[in-house]
Amino acid sequence: MLGKFQEDELPSNYDLALGFLQVFDVILNISQVSNDVLFKELQKQDKEYLEKIIKQNEEIIKLLKNKEGWKAF
């Protein structure tokens, strides 16, 4: 049967290639999971950073509005 061998037989090139591809697939899956985790963390940091910038900009606008003679807003 293709892909099976007995203990006293040597694995065929097909068996070796299949084993290599399975290991390679596991490595790619681990890498992808790692990339997904990193991407989610970066998205979280970006959101927090943008919220901080918006809050700071709102405070600056508030200070500018309170400044005498500022009528632009």
C-alpha cells in the first residue's frame, strides 16, 4: 500500500517527501498563528495610540478655544 512500509523496509522517496511536507506544513501553521497574534497586538496598539492622539488633540483645541481672541473654532 502506498505510504506504508514495514519495520524491515526502508521508506520510499514518496514516504520521505510526504513526511517532509507534513513537517513543513506544521512549521507554516505555527508561523501563521504567530503572525496572527502579532497582527492583533499591533492593531490593539494602533487603536490605543490613535485614541491617545485624538484625546490630546481635543485638549489642545479646548485650550485654544479658551484662549482669548481665538475664534476659528
